Amino acid sequence: MDAVVKSLLERTQTQDKNPVKRPTREEAEAAVEVLLRWAGDNPAREGLRDTPKRVVKAYEEFFAGYKEDASDVLARMFEEVHGYDDMVLIRDIPFSSHCEHHMVPFFGHAHIAYYPGEDGVVGLSKLARLVDIYAKRLQTQEALTAQIIGAIDIFMKPRGCAVMLEAEHMCMSIRGVQKQGAKTTTTQFTGIFRDDPAEQIRFLTLVRGK
């Protein structure tokens, strides 16, 4: 496995095994009230009265990935593929995540391809769920890319894997330089894809639909 991929995945697995102590719901709601006052508004007014509860509930959805484990999602493999040993590609998997630097959203599409190993293939929906497990955490796009491919490498043991993420970052489009529409692309390859540039070209061609 690529050293960068391994390092990032190990960091994630360490976080999963040693989760931080969560504050109570009441403490989280109180923190939102503080931010509302810091922004210059009154948490007691009608429109904001239930905002702390809504924000905390929304955070449970935004960061649900901390409660899930990639090994559970990829645990079941299917060996009966009637001799199929070519590329499996799922493209345009939508995802949304939050930048760990500013805690604002970034969103886009993931494209995943792999060559089945001896253990066979995994259900197609499982790879979409895998993307969500890591996306629904505080992230950088680079780390998210490495974590997805690292989990596939470890738990599926394919002959090769390719991952591409294309995303727009709100920390760049609504603050700072404010460049709306700019997209970031990250790629990572292992096995056959890393060793053979022709396979990378094939993957990119199929992703672009040409």
C-alpha cells in the first residue's frame, strides 16, 4: 500500500478506536447559543429560539460517519462472479463533507474503480456507503481520497484500485478568495492502476464517459 494512503488510514483507524468524550446534548446546544451571541444576534428571539436544537440535530447527520466502521460495510464479499476479472467502476457517487479547517461544506462526486481480487466483488451500494462513512466527518479532500482507497485496499484486497474525487469547497467560494465554481480534483491509485499508466488513462477515460 502507498505510504501516504497507509498513514492517513492508520490515523483514521486510531481515531475510530480512541474516540473523544462527547459533551452532552445540552452542552452542545449551549455552545451554539454562544456562537449566535458572538455573531451579534439574540438566541432568545423567536426565529432563533430552537436553532441550537436544530443545529445539534443537523450535526448528528453531518458527522454520522464517526459512528460507523468501514470494515463492517465491506465485510461481505461475493466470490461467484462467473470468471469476471476486469475493472468494476462506479462513477458519479454524490457526497458532501465538511472542511476541517473552517467547518464549512464541500461537495461533489466520487469515482471508484477496482480489479477484483481472490475474495471477489462487493455489493455496489457498499462503496457508496463507504464514501459516506468518511465524508460525514471533518475532512480534507486529500485525506478523504486516501481513506476511501485505503479501506478498499485493506478490506477487499483488490488487484488494484483507483479513486477520484471532484468537489467544490465553500471555504473557497463563499469566503476568502470567493471563487465560485472552482473545483478540486484528487486521485489515488494502487496495484494495477499505480503500476500501469495505461490503466490510469482507461479509468480517467471511462470516468469522463468518452
